[in-house]
Amino acid sequence: MAIISKLTIILIIAISFALAFLAFYLLSNLPKEQRKQQISEITSQLINFVLFLWLAKILLNLPLVVQDPLAVLSYPSNSEAFYLAALFTGILIYVKAKQGKLAGGRLAHTFLQIFLAASFVYEFIQLAWRENPFSLPYLVVFGLLLALFHGLQGRMDPLNQISIVLAAAAAGFFAIHFMLPYLSVFGYIVEPWFLALFLAACFGLLVTGSSDRPDPDLN
């Protein structure tokens, strides 16, 4: 039963990101080739995250891997594996950005759009289909953040735009933290400090990639 529930969540996450990618492709004012390039890069990083999630699960359960490797591989990843996978992915993105292999500023800007849209769709499905009452506060917060992001788009420098959205996201998550017994990201329970680091990392990637930030007129 637990495995079926986990597979259902994975399917919902896949649908959420697929719809977020579609919305970005259809609504973005970036040139067609840049849209494809951004979607390809973020897809690549998501695949890396999934692979790191499996690696983290193995590293955190090494004694059990030796005794029964299939048990570890079939068991769902926990929050600690999620943290470790996020750390590995962040390091990889930072190194590639420093080496000039990816445009950090553009990646942060696009990823935030897709992350907010995918999170909104995920929470909507959780609320409408799985009748999860805990999804309502997240749905409201992500909806407001999406409206704020697109309301500011094209009206100011992307760095200022993202700064405002990230500050609003921090306030939203802070409010949710006091409303609900736990915080979660796509079904993974996380601590407030992780979300704070995640928001700071998005801002840092945008700042360090300031030379490749997108033109406000093209977003």
C-alpha cells in the first residue's frame, strides 16, 4: 500500500512539472530556442536530482545495502535523502555555473517560474483529487506567488523581481509553518531552515549569474 501511495505521488509530481513546462513554453516571451534550452537544462537538473536521491538513499543506508540491497532500493526516500540530494544538485549547478557551462541567472529565473507553477499544480491535485486539507494553505501561497511573479514580470529588473518573490515566499512559508504541523515540498517533509537555504540559494545563483540575467523585455 505504501509503495502504491508513493508511485501515485511520483505520478502527480511528473504531471505537475509537465504542465509547468508546458505553461512556461507557451507563456514565456523568450525566443523559441531559449525556451527549449531552458526546459532542457532544468529537465537535466531534475534528472540529476532524482539520481542523487537514489545515491543519497544508498549512502544513508549502507549497512542495510550490504545485507539486503533490494530492500533499500524499494523503500521510499526520506527527508534526509532529500536534503542530501538537494545539496549534491546545488553543488553541481554551482560548479557548472562557475565553469560557464550554464547560465546561472537565467536558470534561477526560469526554475523559479517552473517550480512555483509545478508546486501550485501539485497542491491543487492533492486538494481536488486526494482531498488533502493540508494542501489548501500551500495552494493559496503558491497561487499568490505566481500572480506576484507574473505581475512583476517585464516591469522591473529580474534581480529585483526575484528578490521580491523570494521575500514573499519566505513570508508565505513562515505563515504556513505556524498554520500546519509540518512543512513539505512535493510530499517530502522538510524543516524551515531547508526552505530558507533553498530560497537563499536561488537568490545567490541569480546574483552570481548577474551577467546572464534575462532581459526584462523578453520575460
